[in-house]
Amino acid sequence: MKKIFSMFAIMLAFFCATISAEAAKINVNLMPIENVAAEEMGVTATAFMRSHISNTFKNSANYSIFLNEAGQATSVETQYSILGILNSAEVTKSKDKKRMLELLPIALGNEAEDGKAVSEEERNAAKKELKDMSDNPFRATVAFEVNVKANTSDEIVLAKTFTETQSGKTESDAVSNACKVISVNILKELNNSINGISNTEETSAVESDVTEKEPLKETTDFSAKVADMYESEIYIDKGTASGLKVGDTVVIVRNARNIIVGGKIVDRKFEEVGKAVVKKVEDGYSVCEILTIKEGTEVKKGDDVRLS
């Protein structure tokens, strides 16, 4: 009898713990995705994007996702809403004839240009690359703009355009793979934006069978200044040498200062003015389009710019 009671107690504790873990998840509302892509694959990419975002958040450790078909509030109380726009979805043939001609002699084990024999490792790597090019002849580039809104305050906690290129056996496969990576990156960025949820905890739970891009540098590694402005664009004084890339999101701040304790920088404080997305990167300067501006303020020359 004691054994049965003990077993029942263990099962009850496990059940309660499971309910508690589920209850602790953040409820996110996935709104209908707007499609402004002129390409033929835009409709397909929109469907894939919605599906992958849903699956990625559903399989995550920290979120519950609710699909909103009507664009209105759901019956379940949600803390955040994902608003997405598919900007483009282009598909091209990925077979690079020049690269294939370079790989063929290596795969066949011919001598290298310096006269040295090709190693087995090099030969196998060349064979694998040739096979990948043959198996996945299509490449898709998808650009997806996402805004995540806090429902209680209407504050935009994440505003960024994600651009991803992936290969696939068919056009649809390539588009799907690109959308899948974007969905994982959205999850990571949201984790960073709202409350520092560990991305390591999420990695094993979300779809991870597609190679992911290297994460952005920490905000503190990049610093620039607003050099000039024109309508909704700002020109900043950092370019290609800084590592800035098209699609990166930057934060416009002012009154930035380091908090120093014992001779070490322990924190950085600043007033956030707004956010912008990088549209163009050149030698010595970059052009960014303003996404949001804090109510009651405006962007000025000399404002600091940091990576979001």
C-alpha cells in the first residue's frame, strides 16, 4: 500500500511540475504575415515562414505560440505579437560551373597545381561538395521583416529584417530551408530582446538541421555616430571595416556613458532614441533606414549608434 501511495505521489509531483513548466511559458500571438514580395515564390515563402515560425516557437523551451488567422486578439492572453512582412523570395540555380571545374580534378585525385598529390581528405571533401551541388541545385534568398510587439504596452521589442540564403533539392526546398533558419534566428533575437533567455536552452528544442548564421556581435563591440540624415535615412560614420552588414539592426542612443567600478567597465547606460536597419554598407560609411523613433524625441547628428 505504501509503495502504491509512493508511486502515486511521484506521478502527481511530475504532473504538477509539467503543468507548472507549461504555465511558465510566454504566450506569443503569430499574426497573419503580409506578403509584399513581387517574386513568384512569395506566396510559397509566406506559407513556409508562417509554418516554421509556428513550429520553432512551439518546440521552444520558453514560448507557446498561438496562430491568429483573423488578425484580432486571441481568446488566450498573449504577452507578445509577431508581425511579419515577407519582402522578397528569389530562387536561382546554384550550380557554379567554375567551382565544379576546380573541384573535378581534386575529386579525381589528380595532382594539385604545386605538383603535390591530392590527399584523401581533400579528395573526399571535393567529392562531397560536388555531390551537394548536384543534390541541391537550387538556392533561395528570402528577406523577412519582423516586428514583435509587447501587447501590454504596444512597445516594439524587436524590429529587424532577416535575410537568408539556403540550398535545396527543389525550389520549394530551398525556400523552406531559408525560412527555417530565419525562424530560428527570430527566436534567438527575441530571447535577447525581452529578458535575456539563454539561447543555449533553446538550441536543442528548435529545428536545427539547417546551418545557422554566425550571431551578431554584442552591442558593446560596435559604436558609430550619426553623421547626417535625409528623410527617413541616417548616414553613420562606420562602413565595411567595422563588420556591419546589410540587414543588421542598430539602436540610436545618446547620453551614453560607461559605468566604471574599480577601473573596469561594469555597465553602459544610455537614452534610446530609436532603431534603424542597415540598407547599404560602403567604405567609411553606411546608410540605415529608421524603423522606430521614441515618442517626443528625434534623431540628431552626433547621436551614438550601436548594434541591436
